[in-house]
Amino acid sequence: MKKLFAVALGILTAIGGFVDIGDLVTNATVGSRFGLSLAWVVVLGVVGIAVFAEMSGRVVAVSGRPTFDIVRERLGPRVGLVNLFGSMAVTLLTYTAEIGGIALALELGTSVWSYFWIPFTAAAVWVVLWRAKFNLLENAFGLLGLALLVFGVALWQLGPDWGQLWHTASTAAKPSPEPWPTYWYYAVALFGAAMTPYEVFFFSSGGIEEKWSPASIPTMRSNVLIGFPLGGTLSISIAACAAVVLLPAGIEVESLGQVALPVAVALGQLGLAVAILGFFAATFGAACATGLSVGYSIAQYLGWTWGKSVRPRDAARFHAVVLLSTLLAALVLLTTIDPILVTEFSVVFSAIALPLTYLPILIVANDPSYMGRHKNGALANTLGSIYLVIVLAASLAAIPLMIWTKVGTT
Amino acid sequence: MKVGTSGLVALLVLLSGCVPSNPDTDTFDDKSLRTAGAALSQTRTVSGLLQTSYDGRMLRPTALAQLRYSEDSLDTATGAFTELNPPSARDAQYTRLSTLLGEAGDLVAEARIAVERSEEARYPRLVDRLDALASKLERLEGRLR
């Protein structure tokens, strides 16, 4: 019974924790411009993140060592440094976007200017990362993030033409006014949002925090293979709400308020309040995950003591990195840069950094000296290899498409 | 000498960013299309906000936050468009879109004031005016496409 509860809790937190500011903004933007014609990218991204999260979770469960530690040892310090730099830079950008997202959610709930909230949100995130236990922050924000299921309820309440939605999704039928380069630019952005590198760092480092062993592999797999796809369904429901309400009205999403508008139309004030709570929980939970991931990646590469399961005094350098990252993120946001713009860049740069993150994981997961009988099987290797080609293509296409489409504005 | 020339070139490049641009016809049409689309999006957003507010389905702080965002977004789009020097063949298009952008800015400001003062009786009339303006923007966008 206890094990069943642990599995259920893991799945629920995986669903609630799947969506972050990148998913919220990118899915709603895509829904408002392309309907569900890019839903296939979410499916592709969810399968990809599930493949690599399972792989990195298995590495942690079998070796008992964090990903970056093994990457440095297996591939050498130079390759490890490239991996660290690319992945950490994107995670820091994502951390900035998440803190901005919390401020935007608070602005929607209070009407007080988001920039006023930034110092408070940054301080609150840091206090939680400093004081709260790992399980508490993972479970509390994961479960609160389930408030975003309100988008699924809103979609049902809106009563769309399900056949039309399915047709658009299944045929990838691009709306005629939108040019193909812009379609592909958003495909790359959506892929980057679904497969963002920090999810793998946080997931695998969390395995160390929770002291996974080979016996934890079935529970880990159920979280990944059930929780992530259901989280992906949540992402598609956000896009579908935008497709049903915003696309016909000619509204292109540029703000979090526009993301929430279909929920207000469908469910009124209560639904809107739940959606804003969901925004807050999703961005706060993701801010904790990205903030910790920045500390994890540097500490694991340099061999420092790290994590929430050790006393802060024993992991002083790890906590110093988290504190400095938080200050940097707050300072960047206080320049009055639009957090939504930071989010848009973070998902595209995620796509660029994908090969740096996922190639080393595939190599380590195939190494019998670390993995023994738990090394990758034929299915994991086939899927991993196919996805490496896809992430490489997305990575190479991201910058040219960004320039060609003027960051998706054409 | 080389350093001096490079510095001069860099200064000219920097200063060129401070001068209103003189786009060619295609670039101007592209900018007009994007500006009309942005204005249409914000006009329809504000109309939707007022309608849901009138129906009692919108939270007032959320409406105020979004109205502020829509107003800022429109100001930015309007500023970027009106500072262009249009090609002479596009004078009428420039005047038409500038006028519509001005109307949109005024209406969104009116909407913000009405929501701030909770003057709900004004919402239906404002929604009608916003929808009429959105139709004009949509027609212009259609012609530009």
C-alpha cells in the first residue's frame, strides 16, 4: 500500500511538475497561431524526455552517482566542461524566466506591477531552496501544479468541435496565413520547451537526494512513462484552449494574462483563480528545480558536496552557487526585460543545447562498467539514437530559424 | 589609423540606430502587416477582457494587469511604426494605419480607466467600439497580406 502511494504520488508530481513557464507560454502561443497543428511536436518531445529521463534515472539508480560526475569521468574534463557550460547557461536562463513567471502570476492575482514582485519572489525561492526539504518542495509544488488541469476542464466546457481539433492535430494542417519558416521555428521552440535540459538534471539529481537504488527503477519508470505523457497532455490542453478561443479572434499570445483568458471565458472567476494558482505553482516549482539544477551541475562537475539531503554548512559552495544564480536572475529581470521574452529565448536556446546534454547520457547509459546488466537495451538505444539525430537537427536549425523569422514575429 | 577608422565606422553604425529608418516598399508593407496584426491582437484581447468582466467571469486584478500589458504593447507597436519614414507610394497606408493605431490606443486607455473605476455600464459600448475597430484592422491586415 505504501509503495502504491509512493508510485501514485510520483506520477501526480510528475504531471503537475511537467509544465513550466516555457511550456505555458510556448504552447499557448502556438495554439493561438497554429491551432493544434504542432501537437505532434509535444508528443515527440514527451517521448524524447521520457527516453532520456529514464536513462539518466537508471544511471543514478544503478551507479549511485550523479550524471555530471560520471560524464566528466567518462568523457574527460574538456568534454564535460562543454557539456556543463552549454547546459548550465540554458538552465540559468530558464531559472531567470521562471522567477519572472512567478512575478507575472502574482501580478495577475494582485494587479501589482510584476517588477515590484521580482525581489520578493527571488528571495522566496532562495529561502525555500535553503530551508525546505527536497521531498517537500518536489511534492508540494508538483501537487499544486495539478491546478493547471483546469485547462482540460475549460476545454471540455468550451465544447469545441473535437473532430476538427483532431483533424488539425493529426494532419499537422498549418493555418494558411502563417509561413513555413515560422511554423518550423515554433516546432523547434516547442521541442526545446518539452525537452529542456534541466528536467533531466533535476530528475536524476533528485534520485541521489532520494537515495535511489536498482530497486527504485520500477517506481522511477512509472513516474516517467505515465507522469510525463499525462503532463504532455496538459500541455496540449493549454494549446487547445488557445486554439479554440484565441485563434479565431486573431489574438496572438504575448502575455500570461492572454494564456488565462480562455479559462475565464469557459469557467469564470473560480476557474481563472485556479489557473493563476496553477501558474504560480508551476513556475515556483520549476524555479526551485532550475535553481537547484544550476547548483547541481556545477557542484557535480567540480566534485563538491551538494544537495538538500546534506546540511547547508556541509554544502556551502553548492548553496553559494544557488544564491549567486538567484541574485543574477533577479538583477537581469530588474533591468525591466520582459520575462515572456526571456522565456521565448530560453526555450530556443534549450533546443540548441540539447545534444550537449543528451549525447553524454546515452554514452554513459551504454557503459557496462557503470551500468552492469542495467545498461541500455536495444529499444533504449534505438530510441536514443533516433532522438540524437532529431535533437541535432533542432539544435542546428534553431539559430537560422530565429534570425529568418525575426524570433517568430514574421 | 586602422583603429580610428574602425571606431568611426562603429560610431556611424551606432548612430544609424538613432535615425528613423527609411524602409523600401516591401519592408514597409511587412512592418505594416505585423503592426496591424499586433494591434488587432491587443484590441481583441481588451474586448474579450471587458466582455468577460461584464459577464462577471473575470477577476478585476487580472483584467487590470492585462490591460496595462495591452496598452504598453500597443504603445510599443505604435511608436515603432509611426517613427518610420514611409515610401511615398505608401503615404495613404501609413496614414490609415497610424490613425487606427491612435484609435486603438485611446480605446484601450478608456477601457483601463473604466475597469479601474468599475464603471461596468460603459463596458458594452466599449466592447462594440473595440470590435468595430478590430474589424477595420482585420480588413487592413487582409489587404496587406
